[in-house]
Amino acid sequence: MWDANNFHALSDLSSEDQHLFSLFGRGPSLPLPYRLIHEAFENIAAAHPSAVAARLGDQSITYQQLDIAANRLSHHLIDSGLKPRQRVCLVVQRSIEMLIGIFAILKAGCQYVPIDGGVTSEQAFLHIFEDTDARFILCSPRFWDKVRRFARRDAIIVALGMDAGAFYPPTKPAVQMLPQDGAYVIYTSGSTGKPKGVDVSHGNVTNALLLEPARLGTTVGTRVAQVLNIAFDMGAWEILVCLMNGGTLHMRGSDWETTLNEIDTLISTPSILTKYRRHSFPNIKCVATGGEFCSQK
């Protein structure tokens, strides 16, 4: 059995063994079709404009509609003074407007910071707003008062909606970005102290989610569940693997089983999976799990 106490760095190995690790420890390099998250999404929107990007209850939005709404909001943010490579806090819960906010921020060349407006504590709000130095905050209308209470005085707060930025151009902004630029920041739970922000770049995401195995076979028409907290790193996996590869994101409401009966692909934690039985959901073809200890059962 492998013993972590006997693990040594590669530099401790002989040059011959290091060569063998280099030769057999990795597969061939594969070219990435897109360098940026929103480039992959925009390609799907151009190739399959009428494909459904997301569903939530009786609401739905096509790739073309989502792309245009994100473009308009992105122009609005830029016109309001947002500069590339700034962090923008996104205070939301699962909603189609949340998706518009994510892609609007990315298209503006900025990094989104997802915050669950329903469960985040006052202390965490204050810390994240201060730590990110966020001058721009996008939020669902129902979280407006909460955001206003905790945000810096000069913060520009934008309420998300299907018509946000409606009078701006439907074309994408002309913003130059690099794969190493930040895409989003995930804040840890803070169990060892204050929550810490973890930067994730566009290159980190495209390198994983446009290729297997993390792509999970997602393609046009694949139905992917969005069931996790949007401030959780696996929540980003759900959203981005789907919308970068042409799937339809099925966003959970209060009833888990309704969503689980609609989907092909589920990304979840082991503790959630133990609540359900595989035979109850024969429609689910792919399950990815992580983030916690996973029992062999």
C-alpha cells in the first residue's frame, strides 16, 4: 500500500528514473480549440444559436439570447467605468440572470467572484468585499439592500435582469485577454480563519473543461445539472463545462428530484449522492464526484 510518509520529490530520483517519469508520466499534448472561456461559449452561440443554453422551471434561454444579453450588459459595465482585469462580485443564487452576469463579466475582461446571497454571512460579505476591493458588484434584485449595506460607499451596484443593459449593442466588446488572465475567484469556507480567495485563470478552465476527462463527454444537447452552490468550485464546473461545450444547463429549484429526472450528467459531492439511488434515475449517464471523502459504497 502506498505510504504518504515514503513519498519523495521527483528531484530525489536518479536522472534515469526522472527521464522515465517524464516519458511515461504524461500523455501527448493536445491542442485547445479556444483559449478563453467566453470564446468557447461564443462559438457555440454562433454555431447553434437556437440551442437551449439553460432551463430553470418554466424559464429558458437560448445560446443566442444569452450571448446577446451578456454582450449588452458587458458594454453597460464598461461604459460605467469597469476596466479589464478587475474583480467583480456576483451576489446571486441559481438563476438565468446569474449566467448573464458571469459571461458579461468575462466578456469585459474581468474576473467574477461568485457569492451566494442567500447563505453568506455578514462577516464573509464584509471580508470578501474588502479583500477583492470590488468597485463593481452585480446582484439579484432581492439582494440589493444586503449588498448596499456591506459594500464600499463608492461601489457601483448593478441589479441583474433579462433587460439589464438593454440599450447597449448586441455585439461583443473588443477586449483583449490572455489565457493567464483571471476568470473567477473562489473563496474557501474559512474553516481555518478568514476565507481565502483562490484565483482560477481562463487557461486553467479551458485546459480542463474543453478536453476529456473533465469535459465529461458534454456536447450539444447534453443535459447537465446545476445543483451546487455557485460559490463552490464544483459549481463552476457544472456551469462552464456545459456552456463551453453546447449542453443545456438544468438549474435546480427547491426540488432536487425534478432536476435529477431531467438530466444526463451530474456533478456532485459524495454526501449528496448517498441520498439517492442509482436505479431511481436511469436517465443519468455520467456522474462526476469529488470535494469530499468518497466511500467505495
